[in-house]
Amino acid sequence: MEPARRAEALRHPAIPPLGNILEPVEEDLKSVEEMLGKSLDSDLEIISTIGKYLSEGGGKRIRPALLLLCARMAGYRGDRHILFATVFELIHTATLVHDDVIDGSTMRRGRSTVHARWGNHLTVLYGDHIYLTAMNEALRADDLRPIQILCEITLQMIQGEILQSHINGRTDIAEEEHLEVVRRKTALLFSGCARVAGYLAGLPEKREEDLAQFGLNLGMAYQIVDDLLDLTADPAILGKPVASDLREGRLTLPLIYLLEVGEAKHREMVACLLEDRKFDRVSLSEVVAELKRHGSLERTRRLAQSYCDEARAKLKSFPDSPSRRSLEDVCAFITSRKF
């Protein structure tokens, strides 16, 4: 076992399955699932059909679980956490639907994407429909602050997508540019889940900010591990083809780090991949071998671990509880996913 992984194993000798980790909010997650189904339903048959298809596709529900666990840890005793957990999952779903159109993705979670089944035009409109459904649900709380948070996050997520599209296909992307895309597109939604939980619980501003920073760091780690999985995971487990980012002309951290080595053959290899969008001239096994040889995968894993460590540190201001321990286990679960 590699030293870094051995150290993590010693810190968390037996990381339980995600279902066990989320046990403190199991009943709340069932309520969220029920509300999601109702929100995605419609008296228009085509909207109801697509909504049912998405609901059946499932998902880890990390974002709503994060909000529910943070709310419980912070001492919230109302029922609005169910509403806002559902809203955040709806927003996440809308972004996935739109992302699959932008990226031309045909598979997600082991099934055809919405746009692969119903076409781009209908899918774009449906993504808009989900987002506005989310905001309409949020309005039921009759509270402006969470809606301001949701709007600010969504705006930055769109800006992140624009930035990613702008730098797509380039080989001169710096680590900072890529991490800014990750922050906007992924991490801020995690942060918002945690911040809204703190707001609902009436936490002081400093502790609400601690929760927001916890979510931000957790979201950074989550996406960085996804970058690793995209290159190294079993496609049957991943639920979509491996190396999807490269096939779509995007560099992620492992390849950005490889290019920093400065060898001409690496630049030629990456240029071929971005030009071809397939692995005819350069095989994926060749790429992964170079990433391993130069430590790019391990460097990426260490960065993900550092973000998780930062996230875990933000929980120390909260007293020990089953919810806090579950959040700490979520950190460990994210960095333990196989790559």
C-alpha cells in the first residue's frame, strides 16, 4: 500500500458504505426523494415521462444529504431542510441535463442521457424547466436569503461553464484556472448546501461561514477525485465511458500536472488526444502509464486529500454527534473511491 493511502487507512481504518454513513438522515432522505418525484412530475405527459426517467436513474444524493446532515449537526429542528435539500438536488439535476447537451455525452449513471433519448432542443428546455421548478419550490419558504444564495451560486456555476468552454482544447491551462472551474461548477453548490443548513439553524455568521467553507472544500475534493476516476475507473462502475473529459477536449489536473514535467513527448501526446478526441494514435493505457510514472495521479490524489482535511477541520467547532461523525465519514468516503 502506498504511504499516503496507508496514512489515510490508519486515520479511517474502516470506512463504511455510503448508505451506512447517511443513516442519521435516512428518513429525511426518503422525504427528499418523495418530494423530488413530485417536483419532477407534471400534467404534461412528456415532462412527466422525462422526470420519471431521471428519478429512476437514481444518484448518490450527496448534496441533499450534506444539507440534511449539516442542518441536524447545527441543531435545526424544523422541516424546511427537506424543501431546500430537494431544491439543491433539482438544481444539480438541471446542470447535469444541460452539461450532457454541451458535452455531447450519451451515457450517465449507466443509462442513456436525456439528450441522447429526446434530442438537444427538448433537453435544453427541460433543463430550464427543472431549474425554474427548483426556484418555484424555494419560493414556498417565503424567505429571501436562501433564494439569494441559490441565485448567486447558479450564476457562478454558469460562469464556470462559460470559462470551461472558453479554455476547452488548450494545452496551456494552469492548475489555478482548472481549480477555478471546479470551484464554480461543483464546489459552490456543495458550499451552498452547507451554508443554507447553517442559515436555517440560525447559526452566527462565523459558524455559518465555517459550514460554507466545509462544503466548499468537500466539493473541491469531490470533483478532483472525479477527475481521477474519469481516467482510471472501471467504466461499469463509473456508469459512463472512461476518459470522457479528454474525449470532450478537456484537460484535468492529472494531465495538467503531467504537462508541467515539460517533456515534449507529453505535449505531443496530449495535443493528439485533444485533436482526435479518441484514442487511435495514443492509447489510454499509455496515458495512464505516463501519469503513474511521473506521479501525476498521486499528486492529484494528495490535493483531493488536502481539501478533505481542510473540510474536516471546519467541523471542529461543532460538538461531537452522529451527524458530525457522518460528515467526517463523507470526507473519508470521497477520497476512498477507487481510481
